[in-house]
Amino acid sequence: QVQLVESGGGLVQPGGSLRLSCAASGIIFSFNAMGWYRQAPGKQRELVAAITSGGSINYADSVKGRFTISRGNARNTVYLQMNSLQPEDTAVYYCNAGIIPSVTMVGAYWGQGTQVTVSS
């Protein structure tokens, strides 16, 4: 019933930028926390960034100063602006959403994932 759909992934050179978006459909409520996880080959899935409806934000240390998470004007949307991308950022990025307003996530709802590849 509830579906999260990510977009904006792709191939970018080191130092480049991408903007990921996530939009929810099939719901009649608003998520109180939304965020982004990523999983690189051979590594565990990790929380990249999260934001609550109240504006609390959490970033992984590896992306602080480079990535910016924000909520959209539309209901149940979230964005991830990724600047100064590095090869180590290569991963599948997953949108995550939940009812509890916590920036630690993990929410109960997941997107299908979008591939981000940083390579020359």
C-alpha cells in the first residue's frame, strides 16, 4: 500500500554532485522521520542522513559538510543533496521513513534503492 520511490542516482565523476529525491505514495498520514541509508558492496547498510518533521537532523561523520538532507514542500518527500562526491560514496542509496520522530531511524518503510556511482 505504502510505497517510497527514489530517483536521482547515476554516474558522476569525483568532485561532482547529485541530488536524490524520495516521494511516498499510497498513504493518508505524514511521516515524522525520513532519511537515507546506503550500502556499498561488501559493507553493511549505514545511515547517511535523517531528518524529523520538527527539523532535527543527523549525518554520518563521513558525509558531514558534503551532504545536505531536506524535506520537500510536498507531503512526505525528502531530498539528499550530495556535493564533492568521492569514490567511497559509491553505493545503493535507500530512502527510509517512519512514524517515530527520531533521527536515529530505522523506519518501517523502505524504498527500492537507487544506484550512485562515483568514478572517473
